[in-house]
Amino acid sequence: MSATSYLIDDAGNEPWDVVVIGTGMGGATAGHELARRGRRVLFLEKGPFLFGDTERGPGKVLVNEDDRPEARRARGRWPLPLQGKTSFGEVEFFAPLGTGTGGTSSLYAAQLERFLPSDFEPRQHHPDETDASLPEAWPIRYEELTPYYERAERLYRVSGTPDPLHGCGGESLREPPALSPRDQDLFDSFAQLGLHPYRAHVGYEFVPGCGECGGALCPKRCKSDSGNVALMPALTEHGAKLMVDCEVLALEAGDSRVEQVRFRRGGEERTVRAHVVVLAAGAYMTPLLLLNSTSEQWPDGVANRSGLVGRNLMLHSGDFIAVRPRSNASMVGPKKALALNDFYVSDGKKLGTFQSVGVTVEPGSVMYYLRNQLAMLPRLWLRLLSPLLKIAAYLGAYYFRSAAVLATIVEDLPYADNRIIPDPSAKNGMRFEYRYTDDLRARNGLLRAKLKRALGPNHRVFVLGTDNNINYGHVCGTCRFGDDPATSVLDRDNRAHDVENLYVVDASFFPSSGGTNPSLTIAANAIRVGEVIDGRLGERLEAPQSRESLPVVG
């Protein structure tokens, strides 16, 4: 099928079954589920089309990258810096966000881990954090999401081995390639130390020459990003359509329904109508769009009668940790290799996971890391230290050339004062406020100490970075779901409590952040919600095909 058949310039006057705003992990996956069920789906994407004849680059981060907005867009990166204020001061930086077909998943490192059952009952592990707005439980349970986790693992071609402590993953996982000799030694060493390592759950085909393109577009299309495995099949196999370079400006809603979506394309404002609107612009931009969609019926923004849209912003924290191997064995093999959850919950404290970073220690990757570290500092320090980055990148790459670099992910908690705020004077029309709490700092310190103590008998361990270890790529929580309209924005099916045809399927819906990567949970839930939407459309419209004729996902 030619690109001209699914890339369209005019949405037409007739209502679509579903309009999906955003093609990242949530939007592309939900849209794929609906399109394969025969629904007329239109995707609206702010960024460019990154498939077809698009030059996708070398598959890695380079030392000297062009940060002009159009150059960033061409590489799938968000074009403008985010602005906000944290406990560490005012910040302005390029966040690890994507734009274009596939959204941020085009740049992610494809770690696709399930949340653990304990993540669905978050309050039990934080009884003393009384100012955190943690619910006792999610409105859905782990067991309810399990079949959708399995479908997401098949769709996203996840390889790995089950977590021996929690049994997550099984027949839906593909067999991973053999470890490198260095990482096999690390695996054996961790096990000898009484830990429970397993093969990380990742979405790579591992074709010859696979570079595991974390932080960059995958030139071989062997990375399971949402553009590759969900959006493109929805377009080429299931009849969905796509409009790129669309900036959605507002949802125009009556008392209980979104009547039309207003967007700008090519300098011209247009509208499109749909029976259902699926919003998946990311947990920074989804609440901004809702808050900007004001009217007489919605003076505080669409779906915001609770006043919670944009609040409860969560950002995982975590450290990069260099572990010296016991020998200088070969590193040839998969880089996204190991994970362990021995300290996910430890001594009654909810901490998080420990996993391979998945990048080669080379000047480009070290430069990317250092720039992200500096971005967390107030702007004065950023200006003073920037000229030294290139030297530091080459020195760091040399010093840690044989080390394995792993990362911690520590659960963040929701607080009402951590939030997204519309600001027309800001570069993206928004800014954020984020308080790094004493509780989060203490749990990070506890995990560092436990890892050093556990690994110390066999390895030298270096914690890289500072106490300001916010992970701006794992943003979630700004349109949480729940059963009570007074304390949540969405219901258990991710439908806005007060808007009968509006669903949110990106990480905005999380009521707690868990202690591991969010992507697989977003995808699994998007499949679940797509199924719900299809059923409700079936009640409203004549079903286009029998359910018995549908193919099995994956």
C-alpha cells in the first residue's frame, strides 16, 4: 500500500468512528486495536512521518547533535525545551520526549516490563506519606490486566525470561539471544550473591547488526516502538488514516460530549468530528490540551470538574550505576540484558527495579547522559559547565569502557501540588512544578546502599550522578483514573467521568507510578480500553464485522 493512501490532507466532513490524538505507546496501540476490529480510525500526530523514505539516522546518540527545532523534529525528538521549577530550582531543558509517528517510543530503549501485583495496591507500602494522594488500590487489579499484558507482549514482540521472584511473563515472551560473556558472568555473579537476576523484557528483533537504539530512531526497524508495531500495521493492514504535522489546539465539547477537535495544520485551523475521541498526547501535553479547552460549559477545561487535570504529576527517580565485572570478558551480545527485582519492596519500603541501561559506553552516550544531568541543574550552572561536556564525555567513556551500566527506577508518589500549568509565555505553552520529597530522597538512598552492600563482595560499584536524579521520561499521573469523580479524572475504563465519548490512554491515567518502566502497562491498558470502546461503539453503530472473524493479536 502506498503512503499516499493512508497519509491524508483532509479529514472530511463525515464523523470518524474514532479520532486518536497522538501516536505514542497509548494512542497507536489503542488505535491499532480499534482499526483491526473494523473501526474507521483517524490518527492526528503533531510531528512528522518517520517511516517510508525518511532518513532515520545511525541509531545512536552522537556527540555533536543539532538542537535546532527542525533538526530535532527530523530525528523524532521534541523540538522545544521544557520549562519548570523543581525543588532544585528553575529548569529549562530538552526532555527525553519524542514527536512524530511513534511518539516517545521511537526513542525509548524498549524495556517492556510488567508492573507487579503490589503496584496495584500502592497505599500499603507508603502508610506514613499522608500528604501523598495515593489510592488504596487501582480501580482495576493486576489479574484483570494480565491477559492484556500477554497480548501486549506478543504484539510488541517482547523477549526475556520470567522474573523468578514474581513469575511475571511466561509463554508470551520470546526466547532472548545468548548473553555476552561479560553479562553472563554478571548474571552468574549476581545469582551467587543470593540475588534473582533474569533476562530483561525487551522489544528488539536482534537482527544482524542490531544496535538496540535507545535514545534514537531505529534505522533497521527492529525495535518494537509503537509506530513500527502498532501504527504502521493499523495504516497498511487495517485501513486507518493518518494526518501528520497536526497541532491539536482544543477539544470543543458540549455538556457531556466532545463535538469536534480543533487543530492547526499548514498554518490553517481546521476541525474534525468523531463518535469517540482518544487522547494520547503524553502526560505533559494531554492535561495541557484539556486545560486549554475552555468554554462556557467547561470554564476550567474539558473533563476538569474535579479540578485534578494536570495535578499528581509523577516522575520516576533513579541512578545510573556502573558495575565493574570480575574479568575483562567480551561484551559482544545484547546490551539490554539483565534485570532484578530483589529490592522492589524491601524492609517494608517500596523501592523499585534494577536493570541494564542498554547503551554502549561511548562518547555519544556519555554526552547524552551528562547533558541530561546538567539539565536538572539551574540554568546558571548549565551555562558554566556546558563547555566542558565534550572533554568529560571522552574521559568518562574511556574510564568506564569495560563496566556494565545499570539503572535503578524508584517509585514516585503523587502529590496534588506537583502539576502541569498552562503558560502562554512558555516555549511549549506550559510549565511544570515538581517537589522532590524527603521520602523520595530517602528511598533512593536506601536502594543505593542495598545495591552496594549486595554487590560489594564481587564488584566495585559506582553511583553516577547526584541526588537530583529525576527521570523526566517516565512522566505520568496527570489525569488519573479511579472510581470516584471527586478524586479522579477518568473512570476505570479511562473514559472521562463527565464526557461520555472522551478517553485518555497515555500514562496520564496512572494513579501511582510503580517501580519499573511504564510502557508495557500503557500498551496493555490501551488494548483493554480499545476493546471497551469497540464494544460501546457496537452498541451505537452497526458492527462492521463479526468478532469471530478477528485475527489474534500478535
